[in-house]
Amino acid sequence: MTIAAESKTIEHGGASHNGEPTGMYKWLTSTDHKVIGKSYMYTSLVFLLIAGSMAMIIRAQLMSPNGHVVSQQMYNELFTIHGSIMLYLFAGPFAFGGFANFILPLQIGAPDMAFPRLNALSYWLYLTGGTTMLLGFFTAGGAAAFGWVAYAPLSSYTNAPGPGPDLWIIAIALTGFSGIFTAVNLVTTAFYLRAPGLTMFRMPIFTWSMVVTGMLILIAFPILTAAMIMLYCDRHLGTHFFTVSGGGSPVMWQNLFWFFGHPEVYILALPYFGMVSEIVPVFSRKPVFGYKGLVFATLAIAALSTGVWAHHMYTTGTVLLPFFSALSLLIAVPTGIKVFTWIGTMWGGNISFKTPMLFVIGFIVTFVMGGMTGVMLASPPIDFAVHDTYFVVAHFHQVLAGTAIFAGFAGFYYWYPKLTGRMLRESLGKLQFWMAFIAFNLTFIPQYLAGLRGMPRRVPVYLVQDHVTFLNQLSSVGAFVTFLSFVVWLVNLWVSWKKPIAAGDNPWDGHTLEWGTSSPPPHHNFTSLPPIRSQRPVWDANHPEHADHLNHELPKKEAIRR
Amino acid sequence: MRTVRAGVRSFSELKLTRKLGVVLIGALALSSCNPTFGAYRGATTQGKDIFSLYQGFWYTAIGVAIVTFGALLFVVIKFRRKNDAIPVQRHSNVPIEVIYTVIPAVIVAVLFFFTVKVENRVTAVSAAPNLRVKITAFQWGWRFTYPNGASVVSQGANYPQMVLPVGETTTVTLVSQDVVHGFYIPEFNFSRYALPGFTNYFDLNPTKVGTFIGRCSALCGLYHSEMLFSVRVVTPTQFQTWLSQQKAATA
Amino acid sequence: MRLMSQSVVVPEGSQVAPFGFNRPSMLGVGTIVWLSSEVMFFSGLFAAFFTLRANSTGPWPPAGIKLDVLQSGVFTFILLMSSVTMQKAVYEVEHHRRKSAIKWITITILMGASFVTNQAIEWTHVAFAPSTNSFGSLFFVMTGLHGLHVILGLVAMLFLIGRMAGRTQDPGEIAVVQSLSYYWHFVDIVWVALYSVLFLVH
Ligand code: HEA
Ligand code: HEA
Ligand code: CUA
Ligand SMILES: [Cu+2]
């Protein structure tokens, strides 16, 4: 269908919008990647607010061992939808739908995405899917309550009756299609619409990250779709994919789900790594250190991440432990390369700690902590001790929120001038950072200890004898302060809206092509392109005496320096 | 320019000598006071093995953290913007890149080596155990069945109790009657899924007499949080007495 | 890659230069990228097949499952041949023989439709249901999802014919026919795999 419908883009060369509509109508009908990118971004931030508010209820419930804030059933619905929204509707779409859509065509000097109407379709599928998921709360039986992983047979019709789980399945399928279409679009755009001179190895790391993420989506999401269809058939057509009677296998669900689920966590992480790889060089006034190594590391992470899914299943006793632990441990190497290239980029630089850079540092600290505990989890014996406890919850919040919130807000502060032509206030930005950073770690570091004391996940009540009450209270207080830090951010947005400070085209002395056009960019992005002779065309144009291609002309000098 | 060059040189030097030294000394200092890092020391031989592996991972993590966060702190302080100068536009430095690829790879290989060693010991199932217990998980309780037919299930508000002899090998046969449950004893540092349609086997060698909390770790529906049990580890003679009493009670 | 990128930054309003036969269009690239995700989709289904087969305790397929290997074999052949007719349509449209291309696409539609019809008949005639056992589940879900892909292709072809018949000139149509042919070949290859797994080797 889309094949036939997409033909217009060929006729008009990838982008065709004559007679630009304005206002509400523009947002509803636009196929401009910048409008769609912003829609994605703001929609996903609203989902962050919704899921974050659910987290506040969760934390309120866990303030005391026998909390009575919500019922047990409601609690199960809350963390299920909190996790599902955060992963499917916030962290992924924020980066891959929002930033990638807005920035990637600009970075490669393209007038729009390869398939603008498919792009609009992706957004509407995403919004429909997201709404569908929330609708579960309004059904008689409530929303899905089997965790974001929907383990069979807890997700079967007998164990989870009612339309809520079905809405959840449909929502995941819709957002899955949305993700696949965006991936097709971004990968094709990066292959096909690069400006003259912008070879593959001159693509900014951000663009590379998005391309690799797109590939991972194309590998992982279809498996999830297939699994969801099987689950739906089991629920409504009486098939036997995951039921023991009739020859099905419940563990097969876990294998299928995690074959998707593990790449998914890197689908969430890689785009944010890409943002960090853009921000660190700009604020250090240096090119990114070890560009080829970074590209290689990104590809290696993607490749490895398709072979580690069973590290979520060590305690099932059904998987080949040495194989999966070896590959899981190995991921530390390319991820380490990334961390060290960021530090290497800063090394010898001239670093200014504007808000985006502060968030980047917060990201690195949080992520490395979470990564180290990830390495512990990758060791099956250790996982036996802490699987399905708050130790795991703490691990994945440090890596996930470290990326999606810290790196995500670094990106937001960095590109906001490009998005809107306005600056955000530095003072409020720094206040938000310090509040978020301290409060966030106050939320999750105690959870490691609670997990080690034996507190399992997904429980609305816990035992006084476990001595985790105080830890949980620390965690809850941290969570509430995190919420306040976002209020500071909202104030910042409001101030920038009411008392705008014009950003100019290139407020940060940025390196890549998006800074070579106006803020916000004109309708087809560029009126003219600077010559592209390196990864940093805008830097080359602004600092001709330090341009990248000069280094290549002076190999001797470079050799002496080394 | 000068400071940059000095910086690069000191990075490789530090990397190779001083920091590694710090890591080693730190690890030694830590191992002498034997910290728990928040975990239980383990009340079974398996749990003890896991605990020492966990400690080893922590020493490594501390070492990595010192290097990584140390380097981060160093650049953040040393290279903060003081003037408007444009620094040397260095794109890469292959030796350093090789170092920070190879060293983590070696660390990871070592971690893997010890992982496999411990893993083999922990997952080993004895051919001739002193006792076999069959554990059946269901929504939302446990049934412990002993070879002589004695069995324990939850009764009313009482959580079921599994009794094990200290110093002897018990092989557990773990199944589930409905959905996935997690058989989890925090102080044993051990958990294993109870799966419908698949039987799991593992050994427990309790080393400490006492009563421990056990619980279901895998989300299994509404009353998942209340699917508790306890484990009472007693001497072998006490165990035999208990077993015959229990048999009488079951019959 | 470089060659491609050079030619495609398109000033507003102008048109892409006509592409050669061997260089995929942007739509073609997009289609291939998308098909790679379709490969993974069916891989998921095949993975389920082999998992459940390994999981079964009795004979495989379970007793009572009988399939008409020959009849389905005939229609497998027809579907395979429809790839040839589709390719012929591509060849014709590339040489600007639109009438002939429409004819070949129509033939492809008829062959595809006969395949789907046979599938529907088979579904009503087999002696088992999706709920009989895991083989039944796999059989209906796998053939059903494949059939859905065939139907989708047929609908796309109908739209394509409509578009081609209505106009005298359409520079975009070559890319559309090519891309649709990639899709159609893909659907055929998947069926060959499905046929061998479900009907032949079980
Ligand atoms: C952004 C998301 C993200 C990221 C990046 C990661 C990164 C990693 N994760 Fe995590 N993980 C999740 C999200 C993520 N995870 C989620 C959501 C879950 C739970 C799902 C659920 O059950 O609900 C989970 C659960 C999870 C488990 C299962 C736990 C359980 O359920 O019992 C495991 C086990 O192996 C694991 C391992 C790892 C490893 C080894 C990494 C590595 O990639 C980390 C690599 C990074 C570093 C190591 C730090 C930097 C490196 C250096 C400084 C170099 C030097 C280091 C060494 C030599 C060690 N993760
Ligand atoms: C990206 C992923 C992500 C993020 C960012 C978070 C963020 C948070 N999470 Fe979440 N969490 C998950 C992913 C995530 N979580 C997943 C996958 C699970 C597992 C689910 C399962 O078990 O199945 C989970 C489970 C989980 C649990 C365990 C529940 C249990 O097992 O019983 C807890 C408990 O403390 C928790 C707490 C929190 C808290 C306090 C935050 C805070 O950091 C949140 C802070 C955010 C806000 C306070 C919102 C901010 C407001 C705005 C941004 C305003 C915007 C406004 C406009 C645009 C108008 N989470
Ligand atoms: Cu049984 Cu949780
Ligand atoms: Cu994982």
C-alpha cells in the first residue's frame, strides 16, 4: 500500500510542500520533518510526564512497608504501564522520532526525509498507539498488569482477562509499526539524500547512531510484532504457542520477547550516545576523538546486542549460560570505547560547562555506574542472587534514565535554539541539572541496597524484617525531588517563551551542518550549503585556520605532535 | 599547546603505571577487610561461592571506576574553559585507542573466567544427594514434597516452611503448576524460576543453622508480593525427627 | 553510495533524473530496507516453528495432521511463476511499454489470486483447527500471515494498474513497479520456505 502511495516523493525528489499551511492545520497535515520531529518530541515529553507521574504514585505507595495509596491490582497496572510508556512511548520516540527526525536531515544537508508522508504516518501511528495504551485504564478490568515483559502464561486470557491487555498488545503493535517505518525512512534518507561531499565516513556520529539504531529496529521490532500476534492468537483463537497444553512453550515467549527486548534497550541507548558524541566536541572545541573507533563501537554494540537476549533468562535454567554471559560481558568493551572517546575528546580541550555539557557529565557518571552493575548482572551466578530484585531496577534506571533523561535533556538544551530560535536560561538549566542529578541518584542508589537485601521487584508491599523501609523512603524522597526538577524545566520553557532571547544561527559554535542554516531552519532547510570537506563543515567554515582538512595536508606536523 | 602535550603524555603514563598500581593496592586493602558491598555472605556453599564472585566483580568495578571517573574528573578540572583559545585539533591517537580497547577486553576475559568457574560449581547437580525435595509453585503458594511422602503447603495465614539439613546436599526439583514463579531465598544468594512445563534441578548445601525468608521473585499476578515461605535449616538428626513427624501429620 | 548521494539533492520543484535500470530508486532502497524487517518478521515465525517442533514430545506433525502436498505444490509452482510474470512486467515498463506491462501485472494478479483462493479452500478442508495443537496453530498463523502479505501485494497491484491505466506519462511508475516486484519476489521466496517447512520436511 505504502509502496504505491509513496510514488509522489519520487516525482518531486523527496520533498514537496507548496503553499505552506499554518497554525493547527499545519501541525495536523504537515509532512515536514521538522514539524513531525517537534510533534514527536512534545508528545513524548507528555508521555514522560504521564509515566513519571505514575512513578510518583509507585514511590508514594512504597514509602511504607504496607502502603495504602493504591490497590495491589492498581499497583501492577501502574508499573506495567509506567515501564511500557517509558520505553515504547517516551525514550524511543523522544530520540528516534523527535531528535532524529528533526536533526538527521539537517545534519546531512537534505531538504527533508526520503518519504515525508510515511513519516507523518509514523507519527500518527505512534500517537494512536500511545492513546490506545492509556485507554486500558478506562476499561472495566483495568489496564494490562503483567509487567512490560508480559510473560506467558501470565498474559494468557485466563490469567489476564479483559480488554486492557488487548489494548496493550495493539498499542505495542502500532508503535512497533511506527518505529519500523521511521527506521526505513531514516536509513533510506541517510543512504540516499546526503549532500554532495558528505561521504559515509563524514557523517556525524549522531547520524551514524541513528542509522545503526534504525538497523537494530529493523532486526528487533518485527520479532516483537510476530510475538504479539502469537500472543493475541493464544488469547482469542485458542492457539497453543505459549500454553503447555497443546504443545506450546511458555519459555518461547521469553526467548522471543528478549530477542527483541535486549536490542530494544540499545535502540533506546544508541541515539542518546549519538547526541553525547555531538555535544562533547562542541563544548570542548575539538573534533570527536577516535571517530572511526566510535563508528566501529556503535556497530559492534549493535551486532553484540542481538546475541545476548538470554541474559534476562539466566534463572530460567533453560539457556546456555557461558555463551550468553560471554557476549554480555563483551558489550562492556565497545561501550567502554565510547566512554573513553568522550573523555578523550574533552582531554586537551577548552571545555565550557553550559547546561548541555553538564547534563552530559551527569549522563556519563550515571551511565557508567549503571553499566558496571550491568556487568555484574551479566555474570549468571551473581544474577541468580539478584535477579528480579530492586538491584535490577536500579541498574536499568541508571542506564535508561541516564541516557533518556540526562543525555536526552543535554540534547534538548543543545538543540532547543535550533528548534525554536530561542535560548533557554542557563541559570534555570543549571538548577534543573543539579536537582535532577542529586535527586535521581538519591532515588536509585538506595535501590541497589534494597535489592541486595532481598527486596523483589513488582511488589506493592514489603516486609519490615527486610530492613528496607529506610532505603525505600530515601528513594521516594529522591523521586519527588526529581519531579520538582522538571518543574524548574517547565519554568525555563515558560520564561523562554515569554521573554525570548534570540539564539542566532549558531549559538554554541556548533560543528555540523544543522548549525549552518538559520534557527529555526527555513522550509527546505538550506538556502545554501557550505563546502563539505570533513565531518565538520560548519567548523571548517567558521575556523578556516583550524579546519579539519588542513590537518590532512600537513601530515608531518601531526606526526611530530604525536 | 604545551599543556596539551604534557597532558597526553601523563595520560598514557598514568594509565600504565600509577593507576594500575592504585587499583591493585586498593583491591588488596579492600580484600583484607572483606566487605560485603551490601550483599549477604551466603548461607549455602553455593551462596558463598556467589558471594566471593560478587566481591571480585566489585573490586574490578572499583578499579574501573577509579580510572574512568578519575580521568573524567581530571579533564573536567584541568581543561575547563579559561580563555577563548582554540585547542589542538586532535582527531585520534591510535596507541591510546588500542589501550582502551584491549585493557577492558582483558578485564572482561578475566571476569568471564571466574564466572564460568563459579557457575559450574553453583549449577552442578549431585548424582547422589542426601535428600531430594520437590517444590511446586502455584498462585500463590508453595508445596514442598519430601521423598517419604511428607509435604508442606501454606495453611491459612501461615506461610509454608521448608526444612533442610545443614551440611548435607539437597537436590531440589522445581516446577510450577500455573504461571512463572521465582523461587528465591535472599540469604542463600540464589533464585531459580519455577516454570510451567519445564522442570528445574539444583543443589542446596546449607552451611548455617537458622531460619531464612524465602519469596517469589517473578511477577505472578495479584498476590505475587504475598507468596512467601521460609527455610529452616536444622541439624541432620533434628531433620530426621521433623521428617517423621511431618509424615505422620501428612498422613 | 557516493554516486547516489551526488545526484539526489534536489532543488525545489525539479525532478529526479531518470535512473538507470541497475541503480535502485529511492523508493527501491526504501523497499529493500523495509523488506529486511519483513525477513525478521518471518524469521520470528520460523523460530517459533522450530522451537515448538523441538518442544513436542510425540511425533511431528502430531497424529491426525494430513496435508495435501501435491495440490499445494501445484499452487506453489503457480506462485513462483508469478514472480517471472512480475519480472516481465518490470522489463516491459522499463522499456516504456506500458500497455504490455499492465497486461503482465494482470496475469500476475490472477496467479496470485488463484494461490490465495487455493489457500482459502485448503483452510476449510484440513481436518484440524488452530486450537487442535501447536502444529495447527503454527500452520494457520504462518500461512495466514503469509496470505495477508499476498493479498496486500494484490491490492497494491490493483492500485498500480489503476494508476498506470489513467495516465499517459508517469516518470515515477518505473520505480513503483520495480519496488512492488521486490516485494512480490520476497513474498514468493517466503512461501517456498513455508511450503518446505510445513508441507515437506515438517
Ligand atoms: C539503556 C538501556 C540499557 C543499557 C545500556 C544496559 C546495559 C547493560 N545491561 Fe542492562 N538492562 C536494561 C537496560 C539497559 N541495560 C533493562 C531495561 C533491564 C531490565 C529489563 C527488565 O527485566 O524489566 C536490564 C537488565 C539487564 C540484565 C538482566 C538482569 C535480570 O533481570 O536479572 C542484565 C544481565 O546481564 C543486563 C546487563 C547489561 C550489560 C552487561 C550492559 C552493558 O551494555 C553495560 C556496558 C557499560 C559499561 C560496562 C560501562 C562503561 C564501560 C567502561 C567504563 C569500560 C570498562 C569496563 C569494564 C572492563 C567492565 N541488563
Ligand atoms: C526510560 C525509562 C524509565 C524512566 C525514565 C523511569 C523513571 C522513573 N522510574 Fe521507572 N521503570 C522503567 C523505566 C523507566 N523509569 C521500567 C522499564 C520499569 C519496569 C516495569 C516493569 O516492572 O514491568 C520501571 C519500574 C520502576 C519501578 C519498579 C516498580 C516495581 O517493580 O514495583 C520504580 C520504583 O521505584 C520506578 C521508579 C521510577 C522513578 C521514580 C522515575 C523517575 O526518574 C521519573 C522522573 C520523571 C518525572 C517525574 C516526570 C517529569 C515531568 C515532566 C517531564 C513534565 C513534562 C511536561 C510537559 C511536556 C507538559 N520505575
Ligand atoms: Cu509467584 Cu510471584
Ligand atoms: Cu539485556
